[in-house]
Amino acid sequence: TINTASGAYSVSSRTQVWLQGVPPIVAGGRNSVLAINSAFSTSGSDIQGKYTSLSLSWDCSVGFTVVTEFRAYTTLPGIRFTQHYTAGVVNASAVANLTTTATSTPFVSFPAFALNGTEPELNALAFGGCQIQDSGVTKWSTFHGGGGQQSMPIVVHNADLMSMAFGPIDNFFVAVHDTNSIPGVLAAGPMASVEAIPVHTSFSTFLVIGQGLNATLYDWGTHLLLEHAKVRPSPDASFVLSHLGYWVDNGSPYYHSTAAYNISAGMDCLEFGVKNCTQEDALKAVQKEALDQSIPLRYFQWDDWAPLDWTWPPRAFPSGASHWLGPDPYDSARPMPLSLYHGLWQGAPSAITSKFNWSADGHVSLDWRFFDDIFQNGTAAGMVMFEQDYICESTKTTSTDLTVGPSWFNALNVAAVRADIDVQLCMMNPGHALASVYMSAATNGRATGDHVVRNAARGLVLATSSMLLWSIGMWPSRDNVWTNSSIVVPGMNPEQTPVLQTIMAVLAGGPYGPSDIAGAMNKSLVMRSCRSDGILLRPTKPATMLDAAWSASFHDLVPRYVQSAFSHIGGHRWSYVLSLNLEAEFSVTATDLHSSTSEMAYVSCEYVHCAVGPYTTVSASTSSKLVLPARPQVDDLTPGWGYFVVAPVLTSGWVLLGEVDKIVMVSTRRFQSVNSEVGLKVAIAAAPGEVVNVATLPPGVRSRPIITQCVAPKQMAFAVGDFDVTLTLVCNQRQCACSQTAL
């Protein structure tokens, strides 16, 4: 409801008022007053659907006009709140007259919701921090936070998980959610630091209502993607997202560590007789180890080892670009693929910057030709992905000039598309993550801080921040991991839980790659992530916090870290449930995992026991549940954890458990189709020469499974690059057999 006399309004869920809107205020009400001069109604349609709208035109006492529009959609439970500046504002930052708080105060607050209104008891999930690592839930009535590009979006919800998700749907670089500028109010709008608002500029906030935090946030993100015509990226179309790599990001022993290059015991380049080891020597040692052990590393990530133009300094890479790594082991026609990096752009040589258009402070380029120019050096070396780091520290001009942020991302995207590479976004605020919709090439983003200190708390936020990235079309990245707990590197904590870290990284769905020092990679663990040719076996959806976990912590706000991912094949769902630091048992129902499932029964097993059992039934019809045991945190470096797989009982009664020696036991990259009308028939994709061990349970059997060995013939003469051999598993009358499918 909207009061056209005062400008107050409210948003209701099922006839109950949840959000009490307050009239718009300029820069926290410090220097000017807004007064309504007219109200008018319209109807029409936009990219989101048909709508009716009510607009209020406001005159400001210091000489500008803003129109606030409420647009309600007739085809979806959504509302768009928009500030329109038809004539613009020439001296916006001067009107606001703010200094240190300018980036955390809206120029005009709309929408703005009272935190202590008549709403029922509500909680608020908000996303914040650089790397989105300060995300979590608090009471709506005591919600505090915000600032430029922070606390966005917000998912307000009740104890039954009825939810409202809202946040900016455009102009992300200058968007602000703030509770400090107006006491007791969450205010949204453009930053008061914006120097000028051009004519015909609008700032919109989009709100959707739904059931469940995950589903409502995903729906909100779908509307954001629709608004900017971005399609959710397919991981199979991305080389880095679909292949095993090796990473030297912060947290790797080789990240800016000369000590790591000189560790004894033959674990690095010393075995080649080199005493003053370089980055090139180290990576050659890693590659030799991988080749000797048949670990299919398909690309290498190089961090900030090179200058801006990637000309490869001889002190680090005496041989220059990556061709000394040889060709892709599975495609000899191209050099070993690389993921390359850059952080802060300021300080670039004038010989480079003078040729292109840059932001006023010289911190970021706004010219696609600049990125195109340096990407040519990268692609010549084999680059398949570019990581843009330090986004949250790159430039302050994005908060004063509306055009800088979008121009930067658009320029980067144009060059990435021309180079046919992916972009990973790193060290980003939530507002920067939302701005990824400007970039069709942005396929993944970091969802945690750097995996450096290896404390037990660092990865806890992953399943929460992944909710945001997944909703807006980016695969979450865990960062690099160590796969060996017995190696000690000077100045670094050992990895106490390598199995857990690999499970978290694989379930996140972003890039996965070990970063162990040469000689320390745990082949058995690494190979649980992929096929024998290095193609990753991923879930269909990344692991996110389970709605049941939010429900359990609604009143006491004590987190229950229970997350789930799933694979979806032919209408069937296999779920992967990970718990962290549980202080008490936690029950998960079939509907918690799939509220609209056609299957009524599932079989679950703890991952370490899936090859032999025991197995338990999880059923919607009998209310039997998956009970996660209490496993508290052990110490600062060691979380308590449990990993469980939940497989559907298929129509014929058979259960496809999948590959018990893989983390994602049933992946769409392995299992192409499942038919269970009579017995069980499964199409399997394997690498040439690969042995695939498939576990199944016959109808009614809940003991040791049938393990069928499916063997793919070796490489065909015409096979180049990634190649699938299709095998068929057929199970009937409590026995299974596997054969090659005719071409």
C-alpha cells in the first residue's frame, strides 16, 4: 500500500505487513527537504513482464526533482522501486554535502524500510565484505550494516522461511544499503558521493517474494540476469571450470616464497640439480611429478608473478612464456593452457596507459583496446582464463562517477570475448559481484578469503556466499587447496583436513586445483575430483546452505553449518550433504533436499562408507530422515565434519550409488542418462582407457552394493583433445554388466 499524501508505503506477505516504507530523504535529511508535487499511475510491460505502477514526483528544496516509482508486476510476485532523474543533478555530491560518510549514505533514500515497524519476527540474510566473506544472518529489527556495495542483496524471512529478497538491479558500483544515515531505517539508493547524475538516469531496487531462502534468492538473481541479458554459464563450455588445474594463488607454497623453492628431500626443483630455484623451476618440478604419477593437470594458474603486460621477467621465467611446459597432454596442437592474473592496475607504465582511455585517477582502464592488447600476450602464452583481482581496492572513482565501474567491466568483457577466455572475479564486494552481469565472460568468482592461515573458520562462509554467486550466474571458487597433511612449509600452517578442503572445493563448482609443493600431491585424493583425463566431475548445483539450517537457527541465530549440492539427471536428483562443526545431531528430510521431487524414497550413506554401507532410507512418505551426527570443531585448524551422499530409489527399485571413489558420485559429466522403467540402464561417458567402477543396489537390498567395472577402450586414432567413450551399464535380476555403446 502507498500513501500518496505522505509517500509512506508498506510491503506485505500473505496480507501481513512485513516492511514499513518511509518517505524518501536526501542524504540522510541533513541539508534539504523533499515535497510531493504530483502523483500519477501507468501500466505497461518491461523485460520482467506486465506491470502497473504508481509514481510520486518530489521537488527538492535545493533545486532538483526526483520521481519515485512503485512498479508491481501482474505476472510475478515482484516489485521494482525506481528513482528517476529526468533532468539529472549537476552537483549531486555538493547537494549531499557529505565527506567521510558519502559512500555509505544514499543521495536519496528509496526504498527505505523501518527496522522497528509492525512486521512479524523476521531475520535478514545479508551479503558483505571483500570476498563476500562477511555474510550472515541477524534479526531484521536489529539489522546493522551496509555501506557502498555492501549488505546486498538482503533476504528477509520469517520462521517458516517465507522470504523477500531485494537489492539493486542496476548501477551496482554506486549502490548502497545503509542503516547509519537514518536511525532505525535501512536506506537504499545511489551513493551521495556521486558527483553528478546525468539526465534520464534511474536507480532501481528489485524485490521478489517466495518460499525458502535459496529459491527466493535464486529467483531474484534470475530477474537480475534477465535484466542484463546474461545467460547462466555452462561449466562444460569453460576449460578451467571443467578441468583439473594447478594453482599458485595466495596460500600456495610457491606464492612469493623463495623458501619453498629450496626445500630439501628432493621434493622440488633441487632434484634437477638447480640451487637457485625460480618459479619456472618449481612449475617444471610440479609438472614432472604430475606426469610421473599420471595426475592429469590440464592447466596451470600463474598468480602475480609477471608485470602488467605479461612479458615474463627472466628472474622468474628464464624461458619466457609457457611453451616450456610443453603442449596440453591431451591436445598436442596447443601449448599447456594457463589461467593468468592481474590485480591493481595503477602504476602501469605511461607507454602503455598513454595509448588508452583510463579513469581519472589512472587506476583502471575504460578502453577495451587496452585489455585486448595485453590479452594478446596472454593468449599467445596459452591463457584460457583471466583473473581480475583486488576489485574492492582498485579505484575510488567508481563511487564518484557513474560511468567508471560499468565502463571498466564492459571493456574487460569485450576483450575477454574477443580472446575467447573466461574471467574470474576476485576480491570483490557484493556490489561488484552483482556487476558481473555486465560480463558474459565472467563465469566464476571467489567466495571465500585466501586459503592461507588454514584455520577452521575460513571456509565456513563458503556455502552462504555461494548462495549469492550461484543466484547471479557465477560458479563459486573455494581457492587453492593442499591435498597432503604431512608436509611442512616454512612460515605456513600444515593442512589438517585435506580431504575436507577438496570436498568443499569440488562441491563449490568453481575451479579446482591442488597447490601442493612439488612431490607432495596426494594422487588418490586429487583423482577423486575428476576423470582420468582431468575432466572434473562436478555437481549440477554448487553447495549452498540448506534452508533447514536457516530454519533451525532462526530464533537463536547460532549457525548450523549444513550445506547441500546436487546432481540432476533425467528428472532424478542425487544430493551431497556436508556438515561442519555440528554441536548436536541434525536431521535432514527428503523434502529438505528436494521439495518437488517425484521420488518418495532415497538411500543415504556417509561418503567414507558408501562402498560397503551401512545405508539408511530417507523417505518423504515414512518421514525417515538423514541424521547427521554431532561433530564439533576440534581446534583452530581442525573443523569437525561429515559428508553424506543421498541417492534416489528409482522406479524399478534399483539405486544408482555411482562412483564410490569420486566426491561427486553421480556427475552429469560421467552419467549421461538413467533409465529405470525396467531394471536399470545407464549411459556412461569415460576417457579412452579409463576404468569406471559403478556401485548399484538391487531392489530391496541395503547391504554391500554391486560394483561393476566398466572399461573404456584405449585412445582411438582419430581422438584429439577431450574425447568421450560411451559405455552402457545394464542391471537386471540383481546382476549388472557393462559394455561399449556402438558408435
